Amino acid sequence: MTDDEQDGGGELKRIPVLSREDRPRPLVLPGSDTGLKEANLLGKNLTEEEIASAAANSEHNRTEKFRDHFEHIAICGLWLVAALVLAAALAWFWHLITPESWHWLTADAVGKLQNLLTGGIFATLAAGHLKKRM
């Protein structure tokens, strides 16, 4: 037997009930409780077609938002690739017009850079020509 059991005389102690103000509130982020959204929607006395239309409209908005974000990512990627190609072209041009003492790339590296740039330009021109003809 422990001291606690001896002090209580064998009686069970009750935990007091929390008041309404002291009770923890459930964590619900704004706009994340789908049950409340559904209750609000059903409380508007809409027909089944109107509810289906609202659901389709919400789905369309989500799809368009995703496409907009993806488009922004694609545009940023395009600008990044353009900047890299421009930097490579400037480095190649620098090695063409400056004296050898100013060069930082080896002759092999400049050759690879030239092949990459001129090959990419010719491939782009050929692809554009083929698209026009098809």
C-alpha cells in the first residue's frame, strides 16, 4: 500500500469537469473545414444541379490555378535556360575576340562550347523550318 491510498482512505478522487471557456478548441484552419463548407452549401437550399455546377466550377478553378502555377514555372525555366545560353555565347565570343592571355577556358572546352552553341542554333533553325513545312 502506498501513502496516497492511505490518505484517501481508499476512496476514488474525481477530476473536475472543465468549464466551456477552459476546454481546448479544435484546430481548424480558415477555409480547411470541408464539413462547414458542405453545411453552408446545403443550408443555401440549392438544387442538386446548382450544387453540381458549384462543384464543377470549384474544380475548374483549382485546375486553372494549377495550370497558372505550372506556366509560371515553365516561364522561369525558359528565362533560366536563355540566360545560360547567353552566358555560354558570351564566353565563346569572348574567347574569339580577346588575346589568349585573357582566356580562362582550354581550347578543348571552347570547342565543346562552340559545338553546343552552333549545334543548338542549327537544330533550332531546322526544327523551325520543318514545322513550317508540315
